[in-house]
Amino acid sequence: MKHIEPPSPDQCTKPPLFMIGKNSQGHWVVQDDRGLCGGLFVDRTQALKFAMFENGHRPQAVIMIPGVFELSTTRPAHRLPSNDNAPRHRQIV
């Protein structure tokens, strides 16, 4: 019988990081850093509620994105959106 090693910590899935911002039409956008989960919301409260629920209620895993933040279905899984006009810091909710 073949011995199977347990997965390394790097291979275990960590809870996703969620980004929240407003799109060009004024809707609130939520998207995880993997590009697998997200949505459009009419207000910040509902966007934040969704992000917190999806990430296991971890406020340190929610980032507010300044400037325009559009929902993307093609964003690479591990990259935050670039915004040339926005400051280079991230604000945690």
C-alpha cells in the first residue's frame, strides 16, 4: 500500500481576500482575489455583508479599493486590480 503524505500548508486553501469598491456606474462591487466569487450591490452595507459572510467573517481579509473598481470575470486569480489614479496603499475595513 502506498503511503500518502498530508497536504503541505501551502497547498491548503486559505480563505480568500475580498475587494470592495464602486464601479463607474456607482454600484458597489465585491470580488475575491481569485476571481471566483463576487457580485454587484446597491449599497456598501450589503457589499460588506456579502464579503464578510463569504470569507468567514474575517474583517482583515476585506480591502476597500479606491477609485473605480469594475467587476471582472477574466481577472487573474491572485492579482489586485491596478488603478493608476489611486493611492498605492490598501485600506482594511
